Amino acid sequence: MKPAAALLVAALALAGCDRRSDAGPVVVSAIGGAPKLADASQGPVEIGSQLLMDSTAQGLVRFDASGQIEPGIAERWTVIDNGMSYIFRLREAQWTNGQTVKSGEVVAVLRRQLGARSRNPLLPFLSAIDEIVEMTPEVIEVRLKRPRPDLLKLFARPEMAVFRTHPPGGSGPLRISEMRKDGVVLRPAIDPARSPDDETRSPGPEANVRLVGERASRAILRFVARDSDLVTGGTFADWPLLQFTRVPPINQKIDPAAGLFGLAIANRDGFLGDVTNRAAVARAIDRQAIVAAFTALWAPTAQLLPEQLDSAAPPAIAPWTAPLAAGDPAPADRVRAWQKAHPGPLVLRLALPPGPGATLVFGQVAAGLRRIGIETVRVDQNEDADFRLVDSVAPYDSARWYLATACQPCGADAQAALEAARDAPDATSRARHIAEADVALAADIAYIPIARPLRWSLVSLRLGQWQGNSRAWHPLNHLRNDTR
């Protein structure tokens, strides 16, 4: 056992988790690196930086505690022209330097996020946007090439935060008060539209938030010592650490996260180049054993789409999920036939992130494949691999996101249908192409589902507004009942 893990076990085995006092700022541990103001146009960022950007540089709209859309910089919006145009009216808001937010500045930021040089991870799903224009100092229009009813959910993501770089800053709802070694201290931003009578009711220290970025073991230890109120950003990779704690069940929360947790076929040469061999691998993996190694609250799945969503048909069922027909070779027979034609050991490389949970997944997958004669080696996420773990929460509710994310790569039929769905001129043809892509991807066995993403938090009782949701997203201004 590594020294850090041993220390965690020793400390937590003796600790309990009584209710933390409802005094002072809310302390939040985000699992990962230190939070920083990081523009998503420069590429993906960790959850601590996402929370910081969402808190200090809200987008046109944003997510509330339940994962639903609420106003951000835009106080209201209208969809016109059969879904081809979104009109946003900005509320009265201020940048960090006190200047009023104008629509031209918002337009400039959004264009940067969508520009040719942007590395925003949402960019592939925003291709329907034709242009963003300033109509008046308070109104902007987003014009589309084709209808996208899910556009608001993408604009609510922290990757679409309206953050200007010169001078750097956003419009709230929180402001950076201090940048300290032990975290970023945030305070509520002053609402320029509030009544002068409210000036006497300044928020108390309990309305402030101290955001810390740290590894999971330190975050858990801090929570157990009652030095923090929330641990957020937990995934399957860190879940096993909780077995060493005495955190009461009332403080352990699992989000009903929507998304993908499974194995994408990354190398279509060799053994995995044959669809029947991919089916043999899919059959050999014991999904129930994998999720049971974590928690009874985690359920396995054998289908890619969680429900029909915006597809024209119910989720496609992959052929490998059906019992073998009479005369069909068993998975082990497929492996033996391959090895007869290709002498030598059959070894597949599985790419996984670090963490004890990933070790559990590797052990279960390797055991299943060994039973049919395949050896498995674990490689880093960024190394060449034969199949790699996909663990992603869906940023919006479209079947196309699931299919495009699972296609890493996939067959020509599925790729063609996905491209047709992306470019479809109307919702009806888009839904039809999505259904075609779903059927093609299921037949191609380019992705092997295991479950939905496991996302967990540790939540103190003082955070009465915290809610589990399908986005697994918990805004820092929606933690306590008496804060905005």
C-alpha cells in the first residue's frame, strides 16, 4: 500500500463525521488539481477550474442545483424562426472591475469559444451555430444553420462561461476575494439591479465559499475531520477509498448521472478487427461483477443509449446481448480459432486512468477475458491501446452525443449516419439518422457498455440546497438555502 493510502486508512479508521458547524465559509474540496481561471477555448480543464469559472464567469444561462436551466447573464430568451434563432436579452450585470456587461463583449467571448483555433471540448456539438451577432447593447442573437432544441443545455455548461481576458474576469454570481495557498475564497457578487434598501443586508461569512483542489484521499480526510462541507468530483477511480472511512450514509451521495461508462474499441486491427471477435470480448465481460465490486447502488447496462432521447427509435440492442444460437461458436472457441491461425499468446491492451477503482475494473475485465483465453495488460490513458475506458457524463440530452462519444472509431455506416444526423436540416430527419447510427453502431460493436458513470460526493448537512442530478454538477452558489 502506498504511504498516502496507508495514512488515509490509519486516520480514517478512527474518525467519525459529526455534523459540521454552520459557521464560516462553505469549504469545498474538488478532486483534482488546484482551481484556476482557465478559458475552455484553450482545452479541457479539471472540475475545480470548471467550478471556479462557472462561479465567477457565468454563461448566458447556467445550471441550478437540480441541473435545470436558469438565467445567467441573460435574464430571458426567445426561440423564433422555427428554432433557427435564439434571442437573448442580457440582464444588468457587471464585470469584476465594475463596468457594465455589454452584448458586444459577450458576442466576442462566444465567438472566441467557437473560433477555428478554439479547443473547447464542446465545439463538435456546436456546429449548428451559424453566427452570433449584437442586436442592441442588451440583446444578442444566435443564428443557427439547423434547429437545435438542446442548445441551452450546452450554453449552460462551464465550458461556455463568458470570461473576458483583458482585463480578466466574469460577471459572477461569485467574485474572487482571495487567492490563497489553501484555496480560492469566493464571495457573492453585488447585484447592480437590487434595491438600495438591500444594501444594509450584506451577506454574512456563511455566504462565502473556499474552493480547494486536491487528490481524493486528502479531500476525504479533510471532510472526515470536519474541515470541509463538500467533496465533489468523485468518480469510480476513487470510490474504493470510501470503504476505509466512517462517513455516515447520509453524507454519501451518488448522482443519477447520465452518460457513458464502457469500453471503446480503439484498435480495429488484429483480433478486434473482426466483429465476431469483438462480440466474444463483449460476452466475456461480467458487468454485474464489475459494478458489484463498487456498490449495490450502481447498476450495469448492456445498451449504449439510456433511453430513446431524440432518436426516431428505441435504443438498439447489440446482437451480442442475445443468447448464442445453436451452432454458433462460444467466445472461447473464437479465441482458439484465432490462435490457431495466429500462433502465440493473444494479448489486448486496456487503457485506464489511475486510481484504485480503475484497478478493480482492470481486474474484473482481465479475469473475464482470461476465461476465454485472452491476456490483458493495463496501459495509461494516453498510450496506444486496443480498447480504452470511456467515463463521461453527458453534457446535454441528445442520442447523438452518446453515439459520437462511443465512436472511437466505429464502422463506415455508423460514421456516415452520425455525419448525416449532424447536418440534418430538420428534427425529423435528424432523429431518423440518429436511429440509423444507433443500429449501425450496435451491429458494429465499436463500444461495449458496462454501466452509467459513477459520480459521488460527500455532503455536510449544512448544505441544504445540494441536489443529486443527471449532470453531476453542483454550482457553488446553490449549496446553502440562504445563498444565491
